[in-house]
Amino acid sequence: MKIAFLGPQASFTQLATSQIFPNEELLPQSNILDCFKAVQNDLVEKAVVPLENSIEGTVSMTLDYLYDFDEIFVETEVVMPIAHQLMIHPENHDFEKVLSHPQALAQCFHFLQENYQGIAKQDFNSTSASAKLIAENPQEKWAAIANSYAAKLYGLKIINHNIQDFEQNHTKFIVISKKQNQLTLDFQKSGEKTSLLITLPEDQAGGLHQVLSVFAWRKMNLSKIESRTLKTGLGNYFFFINVANEWHSVLSNNALEELKSLGTDVKFLGHYNEYIIES
């Protein structure tokens, strides 16, 4: 089975993917969009992408593509601790710019401000891609923020360890596919959830209140609700909602039917298990 992941080699997503699918063929993709396209075009059966970080919040691109791509579902969610290292090419002794994924740069913001104030920062596609670029360009005085495996793979020297601003730094990764599977893994299970994308009818007063009431009177606990712009004009949003319950064939299905009866557009992303990777 072929599994796509946000690459290149040694990305945090690869570390998660290799533990979720230790015996499958893993194919790195240059960005999150390519992961979704690989699934949509049947180049792979599944893909693993980051969804949320405990410091910086939701990965907005993942949320947008869950909305944009029809018939792509979530099979499971895995939470993994994240530790960032600052690394340079071994031929260099200092650096003038730090490259990394924007989420990693944000997760290490205070460390960089306190220790390397004035050093330029540049966004890159992934943490591992920035490490690979530095390995290939020893003449440039650059540093990367990535994981220890990336430093080892690309022969870089770690000059600062565990530079994330908060010790409890975790990222949620989701497995997506074109099937409504509920993937079972050999990790610690932390719960179950149902994920929905809801678009309200235009110019309907109290629309969001009506949507929330569907869950409230059924005592269905919402563990997350987040709005994202539809990019069709100011004030137009869709809502990403997580329902933290086991699936009840009558209660849950009736809730979906009531949501649709209110005139909302409901995209069911899946009911799936949540797992924790300890290290």
C-alpha cells in the first residue's frame, strides 16, 4: 500500500507516518496540497498531513483542503510530541538566516528573539526541506529548525537542542483517504470524534446558534469549532466542528438530518479514533 506524507525525508510528518504505517511504501510530497491530490488521483491509498499544533493552532491549509476536496475523509488522528533543533552545516560556525516551516518558526519565536535577535527568518515548505537545502548549500550561512533525524540524515550540526517555546509541544496528524474507514492502530487510544464541515445559508439570522442548538439539546459535546473564510467575500465562512462522542446510529444520524433541514451544507469528514504516540 502506498502512503503519501508531507515531506521530504525526515519531516515530522514522516516520523508520524512511519509509526502509523511501518510496513508500507511511504511517498514524500512537497506540500500539503500534493498530499490531497495524490489521494484524489489514486496515486496513493492514503496520506498523512498535519492538522493542528498545541502552540500555533490549526494548520489552515489542511482545513481548507478538507473543504475544497470532495470525497476525501479522515480515517484517524494521531498526536505526537514535537521537539525542534537548531542546526547548521558542519563547515560553518555561525549563520545569518533561519529557514523552516512557518509553524516551526512560530513555535520557536521566543527562543529566537532571546538568543538570535536580528537574525532573518524565512518560511519554507517543511522543516526537513530547510535542512536538506542547508546541507546542499554549505557556502550559505543559513540555519534550519528541524528534528534530530533530519540533522542526522543530512549531516548537519545541532547547535541548540529542544528550542520550542513550550515543553508540551504536540502536533495532531490525520490520515486521509477516499474511503470512510475507521483505522485501528496499536497506540494508546484517547477517544473518538466526528468531524464535520458546515456552511451556513447566506443572510440567515441566528444561523450559527441554530446549528449549535442541534448538538446542545442532544448533549453532544463539541470539542472544537473553528471558522475559516470561504474566500468568496468578507463575512463568508465555513465551520470545522469536532463532536467528541462515540457514534450513535440514531442520535448522530438524526443530528445530521436536522442540520441539513436548517438549510446548512454539511460535509461529513468521518467518525474516527484518536491515538497518542508517546515518543
